[in-house]
Amino acid sequence: MIRTGFLVIVMVLLSRVGRSQATDVEQAVRFTEAQATLQLEEVRRLNTPERVSPRTLDAAGRLVLVPAGDWTSGFFPGILWQLYGFTKKSKWLDAAREATAKLENEQYNGRTHDMGFKIYCSYGQGYRLTGDTAYRAVVIRSAQTLATRFNPVIGCIRSWDHNRDTWEFPVIIDNMLNLELLFAATRLTGDSTFYRIAVSHANTTLKNHFRPDGGTYHVIDYDPKTGEVKNRNTHQGYSDESTWARGQAWALYGYTMCYRETKDQRYLSKALDIAAWLMNHPHFPADGVPYWDFDAPGIPHEPRDASAAAVIASALYELHGFAPGNLELRSLADRIVHSLVTGYTAPAGTHGGFTLLHSTGSKPAGSEVDVPLIYADYYLLEALARGKTTP
Ligand code: GLY
């Protein structure tokens, strides 16, 4: 009798949890649709041939549009694709096609490693949802262009070309995300060159980008002649030895994705270690939305980074699919999403149509601190989709 009563209570509680998550997802997608409608109108009003994609708001609250070459240019088309994926409305399909087309020339841009962010989030998503062979061709060409930045002595893709007086061959942890484009190109062409570059980059990063405590370095500078590490630095974090929150999020996402693509147990184990590192970190806030750097000196009076939280949530949902017994992964992802959609969203109809507030681009540069950032919205939508479809 008591056992039956207990079971009924558990089932009622579970159904409430289930219902509240589903409600979170449905409401958040509806809210994002309304915000994106506003943002789309603004983009159509403000865009020029040079400035095509929204990134953030300026100090006066105006929408900032960036050129196609900016690392964030793919996220707005990616949001439109995801909204199409959720709703199947032709309005979002048309808007996604329109926004994606503006990035076409980026497939030839070999001056940046951000090809994955730009092209996989836009053309890659477009191909996934439509099977359009013109999108497929852009994905492949972009991977060929990205591959030109690979140095076989080091075993990595070069990240930045700027600050040549500071770094000879900088590789940043963010670069892990660009590997997804390379894995896709091998799947699409059967040419394993892209796959081998991605695996080499992931292995070299595994060796050099992590501290013994599991935190990540942001920038590793390599000697291109010997492949040796010259320096370990930060650019967007608090200090060379601190753990920049979004860097840790990119690492979690990157190794989860690399496990999906390769089934190499070392990548799964690294992703699980990073998740455990987050869960056990004394500075990880109860709501799951990190401060901009885990070692920022003024915690708890430091800006948060909602974009890092969204990336972490999306990665955790995928990781939970690979480690279904680890319920903490899913429960943390749920907690983060719940926090974001209940405590970090813009008031409806404001903030240029962004969904999330309170992200941090580069605190050391005093740039984009506690603002909406387009990639936070992109990864939130991805997390919502993954949370809905994974067990
Ligand atoms: N990839 C640049 C950033 O995360 O800010």
C-alpha cells in the first residue's frame, strides 16, 4: 500500500517535471519565433551589402549587423533554419534561404578558421533540412578552404591571422567547433582527408589545451617548424591560467561532437570529464549559467555568460545520449535551459529581437559585456531541439 502510494507520488512528480520541460520548450520556441520575427524585420530594414547578419546591440540598444566574414555571421541564418526545423513554416524557410545566401562567398575565405561557425550553422543546417545540393557544394568547398589552414607538423588548423607579433601559430579552443564541418565533408564526399585533419586537430588539442585540473587554455601558440608549444595564453579569459567559461563550453561541445563522429572513447571520456569538472566547480552557479570566467576575481559580482550556458546545455543533451546512465548530464542541461528561458530572456518585443540577455563576448577587451549575443540564441534553440528529441 505504502509502496503503491509512493510510486503514485513519484509518477505524478515525474509527469510534472516532464510537463514543465515540455512547456519550457514550447513556450521558448514560441517566444523565440516572436523575437526572431522582430529581428528579421530589423535586419531587412538595416542590412547593406557589407553588413548582413545581426550579432548584438550597441550601447544605444541598436542592432549591430556584421559582414559575412565575421565569425558570427552564420548564427542568424542558423536560427532561421532551426525555427523552420521546429515549425515547418514557409516563412522561416524563405527567411533562412535569404539570410544563408548572403554568406556564399565565405566558402572561399581562407583567412579565418571560423568556417565551421559560419558555414556549418547556415549552409550545413540548410542542407540537413532541405537536402539542397547547392548547399552541399558550399559545405564541401568550405571544408576544402578550411583544410588549407592545417599544418601537418603541428597537427592543427591555424586559428587567427591577427596579432602576428604575439603568436606565430595560434590555436584556440573554440576551433574544436570547426571540425564538425570537416567530418561532414568526409561524409558527403567519401574523401577521408577532412576526417584525418579533424582527428589530428582534436588529438593535438587533447594533448596541449588542458591543464591537469581539467580546465582549458584559450590560446596555444605553436612553433610551426617543430610543432612544439611555445606559449599558453588567453585572449578572452581573465588570465593565462584561468578557465574562460565559453572556452570550457566549446571544449565540452567539441569533444562530444568528435565522439559522435568517430566513436573514439578518448573523446567521450574527455567530454565526460569536462562535464564533471563543471558540475564540481565551486564557482559554477546554482542556476547553471556561468560567470564569464571560472576564475574571475570578483565572483559572485561578475557578469554571467548566457552564451556559454547555452553551448553547455546543448552539448550536455547530446552527451547524455552517449551516456544514458548518467542522469546528471540531462538534469544539468534541463536546469540550465530552465534558468535561461525563465530568468535570462529579453522582455517580449524588445532588445532588437534577441531572445537571451546577459552574455559576455570579451570582458578583457571591454567588448560585449552583459549583452545579447546571437550565438547564445542559436545554441539555446539547438539545446531546446536536442532536449526535446533525446531521451
Ligand atoms: N569564437 C569566439 C568566441 O567564442 O568568442
